[in-house]
Amino acid sequence: MGQDSFTYPTEPLTLAVIGCGQRGKGYAEYALKEPTKCKVVAIAEPRPKTRKNFTDAHLVDQTLVFNTWQELHKASEETLKTVGTRLADAVLVTVQDHMHLEVVLAFAEQGYHILCEKPMSTNIEDCIKMEAAIKKAGIIFGMGHVLRYSPYSKAITEIIRSGALGQLINIVHVEPVGYYHFAHSYVRGSWAREKESCFSLMTKSCHDIDILCHWLSPGTPTRVSSFGSLQHFRKASKPPAAGSATRCLECPIERECAYSAKKIYLEPVQQGNSGWPASTIVDGIPDIENVTAALRNGPYGQCVYESDNDVCDNQVRGSVFNISQ
């Protein structure tokens, strides 16, 4: 529904945010910009400093600040039993991908409307379970496919729908993941191993697949092919001059390497930039001390050629859509 035809309620929509990391913080920013339309009233976040910073930013009552989503869910259950109302109108699910199923099922059963970060889940079986629970509960469920709503993508959508391009025969779409972004998220980070998350085409490029399906709707894919590999971010590609170093802080060619953790995380903080990606590798606000410790002891300081990543670092996907002539 377009903004012109939507009537906002007289009271702000209330949100419970489950997972107050980069994604949760990003979505909840809307509540700070538009306080008459949306308000964060409850949160669940295990990291103490991150939890406190989020609580302070949104002025969340301490009685509605929880360490885990299970604690928030239990408090909601008690409120439903005693008062007959939920803690909030909707929940924002921004936990790790493999956790989506359990969280969505729990809060759908309590009748919360849900905005879930992409991907919906890491396997089709979980998606089917979630769909069934959502339909049974009769709630509104939204996915965080934000690419549909960027000015750039909306302009393309309008051009396609206008018919100005004529009959669409072929779309070539490239997702040029920044070298530092790929190293951060898919070599050193939470999406580096398929067993713990999913394959990289899903975790990174479900945005792209979604927007292509959106542009070609109401057509749907009838045939799909894909191939890819882990070609670069592996030990065989490690520069010989790096020797036996396994961390950037001890590497003799760190200054020459594009993937230097010092360049990606530490130097921006030294220059006063405490935002992404350094903000994702420590609890709380990044500073020289905690970022250095993270690089010395955690996965984000590892050599990209010595990490335990296994997802593809390149992949091609082709689809045929049943678009009516």
C-alpha cells in the first residue's frame, strides 16, 4: 500500500526488538526519526554494552530489557495471562539466520505482527513451518528485503512496470560485493561457514534474487541453474611473502594487503569512525583497545587465507521465467 493511501494510527506503533546488533539498530533507527509513528518498548540482546547502548538510545523501560528472546517471550506470556495484552504491537526479528524459525514461531503464536530480517530461514522446511504458523495466527509478516524500497530500485521498478522498455527478454544483474565487505562477512564473519548459516548466494544475494523476481512478477522461475566455487579465500592463494603468519597483527606484508584487518577495522577507529564494520566485532562502542583485542583474539583478525570459511566466493545463477507474451 502506498504512503499516500495509508493512514497512520493515532498512537505510535510499538516494537519489541529481538537482536540489537547492526540490523536491529538499523531498522529501529526509524523509531528515533519518526517517534510519533513508531516506538521501541522492549528489547532482547545478550551483549551487555550493546544492550545498554540500545536501551539508552530508545529510552526503554528497564523492566522490558531482557538478555534473551526467551526471557522477553516469557514476560509477554505472563502479560497476556494477567492483562490480556501483548508487550508490543510487533516484533522485529534480527537475530542470526539459523535462529529465525524458533523466534518467529514463538511470537507468532502470541499474536505479534513480525518483521523478520532476510533470509527468512536457511532451509525450505523452516520456511514452510513459518508460513503455516503465520497463517494460523492471522498476523502480518514482513521480510526485510529492503532493496525493493531504495530510490534506485523503485525507479527501475516504475520504468519496467510502465512498459517503456517493451518486452523484457533478459536481465543481467551483478552483485559486486566490496572486497572488504566480503572478507568481513563471508570469510571472517557470521556467514563464513554454510553449516552455521547458509550458502553465500542465500545470505548475501537473496536481496538480488528477490528484486529480480519482483521486477519479473507475476512471472515465476521455471528453470534455475547455478555454479560457483571457493576460489580466492583459501590457503592456496596466500602470498608466499606472508610466511607462517595467521593474523594480520603479525603479518610481514600487512601494509600491502587489501584485506588487512588493521586497515579495515583499526585504522578507521583511530580516525574517529566507530561505525560499521568495527561496530560489529566488539560489544559496545569500538575503541582502539577493544578493537585491537578483537583482532588479536577473534576471527576478524585472522588472515583471510587462513580462515575456516567454506562458502563460495563467486557464483553465477541463471533463471528462466514464465513471462506471458
